[in-house]
Amino acid sequence: MKNKILPFSVIIIFGIIFFIFYKSLQDSKIYIPDVNAKKEIPVFNTKEFFSGENVKSSSIFELDKVYLLNIWSSWCVPCRQEHPLLMKLNLENKVNIIGINYKDSLKNAENFLNELGNPYKEIFTDLDGTIAIEWGAYGVPESFLIYNNKIIKKYIGPLNQELVDEINLLIK
Amino acid sequence: MKFFKFFLIVIILFPLSIVNAEDNDKRNKITKNLRCLICQGQSVYDSDSEFANSLKIVVDKKLKEGLTEDQIYEYFKTKYGEWILYDPGLNKNTYILWLLPILIFLIGGAIIYKSFIVKK
């Protein structure tokens, strides 16, 4: 009996280890951020883009209105791609688009808006990228759909027509 | 008099540099344990990406606000999830990671004890 315990337990241990490694091999190792988590919007202080006035985040978002916060920059190429879609969304007037200008110079950003149009209801600056961190963003462009001070959905990377359709469905 | 001046300058500068060095050490330690989420296998400390540079500024700000190391980790965990930490805490997703080595060690120890020491 004693002799049997040893090989038996060795097999069981190896079985467990094999199972764990086999299972973790099947899992994707690419990090996928949680885009559906309904989080409260962060509290931060920023400056208004054109006037340079100090603004508190609590004064930006009103209850019972849908907002799309878009983090953008003039040096970001994908931002150029998604810009016409933001212009179109703004024309439809269903959602208030708020811009966060990320690590940009005022002059370049203004040129960008003059060239492609300004879809934003308000724009705020984030010179050192810390406000983007407050939002849990990874870079530019990134968009957050906000309702009642909660983030409903997060879009990492440029928006495309499919995602815009999804936004239209969500805000109906 | 000269000596006195020199002495005064040393006294004024010395404690400040210690404080600064401590802050830097703490900041380096924290940023080494934060994963740069947009880089491949780099910590925030090692990376020079826009994301990592902003994160370093946030760590500095939080240290100045007087947050402890654990509070800063907790802050980033709420923003980006457990994945941002290189040294994950014990929870329902990571308990196998923590307990498996101990379990293997105990079972292995028991086998060695039974087969070698008890036989004697």
C-alpha cells in the first residue's frame, strides 16, 4: 500500500500542473482592457482650451445629458481619421462632444481645428497627460460615452462608422 | 566666519538632498512595479513612451500629496485593473499562482520525508 501512494501522488501532482499550464496556454496573453465597466467619472482640474481659464471637472458634466469625451491631439494621425465622424455626430446633435487636447501645442491644435472643423462643445487641455491617466486612458485617440456622471462605454483607438452606429444605438 | 557660512550651507542643503533622494527611490521603486500597458514587457520605469512619462508625473504628484506606496498602487488598480501591477496581490484570480509553489513544496517534502526518513 505504501509503495502505491508515492507514484499515485506524483501522477496527481503532475496532472494538476499539466491541467493548469494547459488551461493557461489557451488564455489570450494579450491584455484586453475592460471597456464595459461602468465607472464614475474622475475628478480633475483642467484649463479651458481657448481662454486658459481654470475649470473643475464637476462643472463640465450635467446629469441627464449624454456626453462623448474624446481625447485627441493634432500630432495623432488616427485622430485625423476619426475627425469627420465626430463632425457628423455633432451635426446630429444627440450627444455633447467634449474634447481633451492631449500633450499638444495650442497653435498646432488650433490649426488642426481650423483645417478639419471643430465638433467639440468644449475643449480642455491636458499638457502633461495626467488627466488622460485620471480617465484610465492609454493614449490618443480614446473616447468615453458618459451619462449621469458614469462612463457607459470606452472606445480605445479611433472611432469608425460601426462604433458610431453603436453609439447612436446606445444613446437612443 | 567662512567656516561658519560653509557649515550653515551644508546644514541647509544636506537634509533636503536626503528627502529628495528618498522620494526618488520611492518613485523608482513604484514605477518599476507598474507595467507600461502600451509597451511590450517593459515597466513604466524602463519605458519612455508618452503613457509611461505621464504615469511617472502622476506618481510624483501622488507622492507629493502624501499617498503611501500601497495607496498609489490601489489608485492605479482602480484606473487600469490588476494587470498594471507586476507584483499582483492575493485574490481569487491569483491564488493558484501564490499557493501552488507552497503546495508543491509541502507535497514534495512529504514524499521525501516518507520515502527516505521514515524508511530509515
